[in-house]
Amino acid sequence: MSIEISKDARKEAVASIERYFKENMEERIGNIAAGALLNFFLEDIGPVIYNQAVADVQERLQAQVAEVDIEIHEDAFTYWRKFDRAGR
């Protein structure tokens, strides 16, 4: 599965790469080269970040599911308890 980003996100990412090179590197990078570098990041490094995000979400969801029984648990056979307490 390849990682896809929207056209707007791609445009901003390419502009960000161009700016990074302009401000931090000795040479500038053009629009086409910045797009190619973005493609490399998305294809080669992106899956690592994506997989970590999926693992983080799974962990969080599993923790929430584990707490469902505590949060919404209802005791059974409680009808007579109210009478037992009142009679004492």
C-alpha cells in the first residue's frame, strides 16, 4: 500500500522542502527535485511513520476497549437489595 497525500498537502510539502533547502542548505532545490525527494520520503520512510501511527492507535483503542466493562458495567440481581437495606 502506497501512502498518498492530497494535492494541497503535496503542494505545501514541496514548498516546505524548497524552503528548507533555501534556509538550511548551501544550494537550493527546484520544484521537480523537491517533488522527487517528497516521493522518496513517502515511499521509503513514510511507511515507518504510518505503521507507528497505526500501532499507537491500536494500543489506545485496546486500552479503551479494556475499560469498557468497567465504565458501563451494571450489577445484576439488585432489585431486592433496596428492600433489604430499607428493612434494616
